[in-house]
Amino acid sequence: MAMNKIEEVEPYQAKVSKETLKKWNGTVRVWSEPMSAVEGSKVLDEIQDTIDVTVFEEQKDVYGSLSQRAHIRYGDGKEGWVLWDAIATG
């Protein structure tokens, strides 16, 4: 199985927006690892309101071109992995 590349990035601001929450049925799950539950990742938190986050790592697809997951910090020192589509970066 190919391991998706994790890249440290210059930290930047993003957010979980109202539009994002609507798209994800009101809940964005924050995971312990950049992988699925089947692969052993655990849900650490559920974001259910708009919040600003800081992205500091990205997991790329197997080709290294598209971001699949983002490692975020938010709230009072919380951090974890979210699906790339769960954050707004613009």
C-alpha cells in the first residue's frame, strides 16, 4: 500500500465555515491520524460551529499533487487531522 506524503507547510489560517458545516451535515470530525477509522484513526473531536483553524501540515494524494487531509490547531490548544474538503482556505 502506498503511503501518502505528509508535508510540513508554513502555518496558515483557514476555517470551518457555515457552508462547510452544511456540506458535512453539521459536523466536521477531527481525527487522531491522517488515515481512516478502518486503518486505526480515532475521532478526537467534532467541530459543530464555525471556527478559525491553523493548518501546519498537509497530507498529499499518492501522486503528491492534491491535498487530502490537513493537520490543524484550533480552539484552546486542540489539534488533529481533518479531511481537506472540511476547511475553507480562501
